[in-house]
Amino acid sequence: MAEISDIKGGVKTHQEEKTKEPEEFRVILINDDFTTMEFVVSVLMTVFHKPLAEATRIMLDVHKKGKGIVGVYSYDIAVTKIKQVHLLAKQNGFPLKCTMEKA
């Protein structure tokens, strides 16, 4: 809550500031023909902190449907996670891609 002073009357009034919820973004893994299923599961468990069963389910979505939704995050967190995925994939010689879209 911010206080604003009325210059003319010398009276202090309270003005409530409205905060807006941050926009949310879906993070999506994209299938390719080279990245191993094991590596995708590993990425889901390490970068996105998914338990093995959920990581396996998402990996199967990626494999069978061409893409899989990993989670919904604020913009900054989504961008950071995407960068982590791309860095890990590059370090391990895989072309795994990750993207985001507005939720």
C-alpha cells in the first residue's frame, strides 16, 4: 500500500496498488530422431524435478505425439529451464529442443 500526499489540502490518503499475476507459459519438449528416451527422462528429472513415473509419461508423449508439455511457469523461469535443457543437450551431443507458449 502506498501513501500519497494531497498537496492542496495537506491530507494523506491511502491508495492501494493492484498487482497483476505474472503471465504463465507452457514449456514444451519437441521430439527428434536422435535424442534418446533415457536422456529425455534424465532431463525431466534433473531440470524439471519430475519423479521417474511422470518423467517417463512425458517422454512417451514427446515420443508418440511429437511434443510433450513439461510444466507451466512464469516467463523468467520458463526461459531459464529452456536454456538449461539446450545446454545439457548440447553438452551430451543431442539436438533436443525445448520451447514455450503462453498458457
